[in-house]
Amino acid sequence: MSHALIIDENMLISRAIQRRLEMLGFESFDLVWTQQQALAAAGRHMPDLIVIGDDVETGCAVEAARRITDHHAVPVLMVTGDYTRARERLEQQEALEGPFLLNEIEAAVELANTA
């Protein structure tokens, strides 16, 4: 894997995720903070991994990931600081592992690669 799409409105969190992924060998990134930006970024450069955070400025990160993965087999990770809230948002989704805390991202990427 080399390109990751990070969807989160908090740039500090997005940069922290980027640094962790760089240590895992990712080479390029799109950091976006709205659903529309995520869809546009995936249209320009299909990611090898999508990482969604807790919130986006407009739209829904989960919906953006779902739309992208409807047409492409891309693993999706959710990194959260609020496990309970994230779990509630994801209960309607199929085939999920997580959500993951930022310090668990290495294990989450490994899990995504084997799925």
C-alpha cells in the first residue's frame, strides 16, 4: 500500500495519523475534512487505505467511505477518541472491526491488509 485518504476535520489528528502511516510505508496522502472533498480526492487518486476520524466539517465520513468502497475494494479504518460514539455510528454497517484508537493504528492496518 502506498496512498492513504484521511478524512477528519481535525488537521492535528490527520497529521498524526499520516505520520503513523508513513512509518508503515505509506508514501502519499490526501487529507480532507468534508465528505465532498473525500469523494473528489478518491476520484483523482484511488486510495489503498481510507482512514476516517471522528468528525468532518460537512457531510459524513462513513458515507464517503461507503460510496468509495461501493465501487472499489479499499480497506477502511476508523480512528477515534470516543469509542462509544463511534461504535453507535457504525452499528448499521456491515463487516466491521474497530473502531481503533490512534495508538492501535499499526495493528488496524495489519488487520485491514489481511481481510
